[in-house]
Amino acid sequence: MELLFLTQTKVREKKMEILRLEMYRCYQENRDSEEVIKVSQELDKLLNAFLSLPSKDNGLND
């Protein structure tokens, strides 16, 4: 079961990293773009969901 949590945590972390990079790319292309806001909001939702997990599930106490 612990391995499953680690795997899920890694998948979530990867998704967050991908969105973060996408947000930076959009910002560099056009900082006033609606796309920057859209990606930022998606990232916020993912981060909030991640941080609301019990600490053993979100990997913050590793």
C-alpha cells in the first residue's frame, strides 16, 4: 500500500511540474494571455488537492 501512495504522489508531482512549465511557457509567449490564467488556475486546483491530502499521501513529510 505504501508503494501505491508513492506512485500516486509521483504522478501528482509530475502533473504539477508539467503544468508549471506550461504556465511559464505561456507567460513567456504572452504574459497577458488568457491561457496563462487558465493554466495557472489548473495548477492551483491540483496544488490545493495535493495539499489537502493527509501528509503521508502528499509526500511533504518525506
